[in-house]
Amino acid sequence: MKRFDTLPLGVLRSAALLFALSAAAGLAAPAQQRIEIDAQSVAKPFPHFWEQMFGSGRAILSLRESYREDLRAVKQVADFHYVRFHAILHDEVGVYNEDEHGNPVYNFAYVDQIYDGLLKDGVRPFVEISFMPKKLAFNPDALHPFWYKQNVSPPKSMERWDDLMRHFAQHLVDRYGVDEVAQWYFEVWNEPNIDFWNGIPRDKSYFELYAHTARDLKAVNSRLRVGGPATAAAHWIPEFLKYAAENHVPVDFVTTHGYADDTAEDLFGTKEDVPMDERVCKAVAKVRTEIRTSAQPNLPLFWTEWNVQGMNESRDTTFVGPALANTIRQCDGTVEMMSFWTFSDVFEEGGPISKPFIGMFGLRAEGGINKPSYYDYGLLHQLGTERLSATSNDVLVTRTQSGGLAIAAWNLVDPGQTGETKTMDLVFRGLPADARVSIERVDDDHGNVLKAYKAIGSPLSPTPAQVEQLNRATAPTAPEETRLQAGRLKLTLMPNALVLIEIQM
């Protein structure tokens, strides 16, 4: 490359004039980034930990056809294997009652319909054991403010809780067989460190509930897998594992939660300035270290709730794709599964959703409308299962089973920030200089339903015909086909674009 002080003075003046004219016209050159990739470099395993499990609205919603349609649609783009939801013991599921003499009465009819439906669609339950049936609650009036008013009380009788847990687990084993149920996971409660549990004190009373539940499940069959503490903001892990070790309580895996817009103080107990885009994986790394320094250093870690930051209804926008890809890049190798909260906006924590696109968590909006995040998962699903190094934090480079490369590239711009178009110059070694390339995109002009929704007048309740129209308008088109030029590929990415590049060997 020539240095400026070796260029002729006339060339320098012309360049300076051109720059000045461009600046005066407000035409800043796109940011450029050179990325070097050696296609023959040593790869490491890259399991698709981000798409193995999804969260969803509470258990009873899974009986709705809208929920099941969304589940099937998301499984087409992210071949997930587990789904997690709250409230399998809620009174609306009808599991626990008492007769006129106060004796327990169990009814698993709706449980069967719920789990049958998941299994029929090729998804297993990640069983969150919650919340308390009112007739079993120490305080029947301990209702959470969510719209469906789940009871967050401890049981009035631990012996009756034990009996319920044993009947529940035995029923599942009898119905589905131990070989099947042994592939499920049983997680005790949800976020007991905050207002989803009102035992006193919260930690010790939860640990007691966990110990009883874990022993109950293992008493039915030792192959059943149980874990916790399912806490909000990555709390209680050292305390939970210490309690389990000291009291010989079975723990097969660790679960906790953390979101990009949780505060650093909540996640880390400090006031340090941690960008939202880094908080989830920093919290994952913290918990992984806590597990490694415990009495059971090799326990699997499942991050059973997470999502990108939700400012300015950003979860409905193209921001999700780059934020998701960036999280995958950072968390790779530190967690066995991450459960995106949620796969669908069939979701009622705040009551029925009044209209699409209000910043809810899911990949599909009310009515079955595909958001950009739906297509983002479809792109990232195409990544290979071996990861190669790259000289950038804005790409994921993987090797596919056919021996080619699948590369995710993005231009992340946080909500509320003004971004600019970015140019990437990908420079490859170890590939044919003119290798075939295909390119797919999700950005403001591809897979972005918000423009199409506005174009039809932003209806509060889109008709089925309008939903079909919106999904048709955003459906992926044929990939752009091109070739490397002397072993290089130049990409232009608008703000919050996610691009999937496939290179044939």
C-alpha cells in the first residue's frame, strides 16, 4: 500500500477536494472492515446451543391452535428440541384438588394433552415445576400480579407436595416410558429469588422445596434429570450448589436467567459500566466459573431465559438478528443450551395482546406474523457445526458438513443509536479464488415485516388474509449468487443487517 507522503501533490489535492465536497454534501464514506479468514485453519466444535430450546407462554396456552401453529413454524427455521413454560401445576391445568374429606385428588388429563401435543410436533418438554395449586398452598391468596394470577406460596404440607411430585413423575413414566422421560429435564420452580416465590426466607425455603422435589423425582426413577435454581439475574448459584453438596441433594444441571437489559448491579452486584450487548454472556461466564469452583464442577449449564434488549420495541425489529448473532459469538463454549424467551407472542403475562408489534418477546407476532427475528433464526440455523477463527467480532465463520463455509456477518446498531452502512472486505485463504458464493439477508429491506405492516395501514387485528399477505411479502427470496473475486468478497451491510454467506468448496 502506498503511503500518502509518496503520492504526487496533485493527487493529494484532488483527493482532498473530493473529500471536502463529499463532506459538504453530507456523503460520508461507508465504514470499511477487512476480515481475514483461513478456510483450512483448525476448527473447534460449534454445537447450536442457541436454538436447542425456546421459552413460551404458560402451559395451558399450548392447547391453543395458534400456539401450536407458531411452534411448528419456528421448528421449520430452528430445529429446536425442547420448550419451557410456566405453570404446569396452575389450577387451570387441574392437576391438584381435594375431596370433601380433604384428601388429595390428582387429574393429569390436561397435562397429557399438553405434553402429547409437544411430542407430536417433535419437541420435548423442559418441565418447569410451578406454580402452587391453591388448595395445596400455605397462602391461597399469594397471587402474582401476572394476568393469570399464579400462586407463589410454599405448600401447606411438604408431605402432600412430596406425594404430588411422586404421582406426577410416576404418571409421566407410566404414560411415556422411562426411556422417553429420561430425555426430559425437570427444573424446580421459576425465579424464586424474586416475587415468583414468597417463602421465608426466600433462599432457604426454596432450597428445601428443591431438595424435596429432587428426591421425589429420583425416588420414582433415578434416571430423571432435575436441576435449578432457575433464578432471575444469575443469582444464588454458589449458595444453591453448596446447599446441595452439604445435604447430599441430587443436582443434574444448573439453570438461571439473564437478559441484556438486566442491570449490571442485578447481574454482577456492581455498578460497572457493562454494555447491554455484553451482559448476558458476561453473566454466563460468571455462572460457569461459579459451577467450576463448586463441589460439582462439571454440571451442565442451561440458560433457561434470555433475550436481547427491548428498548423502543426493538424485539420486533431487525436489531434482534445482529444482537442474537453477537450473543452466540460471545457465549460459544460456555453454556450447553440457551432458551430464547420466547418463540411466540401467544403470551399473556400482561393479558391478551391488543395488537401486533408492541415489543413482545417472540419470533412470531400476534396472529402468526413472522418478525425479522424469525428469519434471523432461519439464517443462523444454516451455520455449520465447526467454528473457525476470524479477525473480527462481527462474523461467525463455520465449516459445513459438505466442507464448505457458512458465515454469519452483521452490522449491530443498538436501539436509539444512529448507525451507518458498513462495508466488509472478506479475504479468504485456502479456497478457490473464484469459489461460488450465495448470500441471504435480513435487514430493513429483507424479511422486515414492519414496512409491509405499515403499508397495509397497521391494522390492530390483521385478518388471516392480511397475515398471509405480510408473511408472503417478507418470505426469503432466492439467494444472491456470485463468486469470489481473487479470493475476496465485498459486502455492504446496512445498519442491523444480518447476512448469511455460503461458499462452496
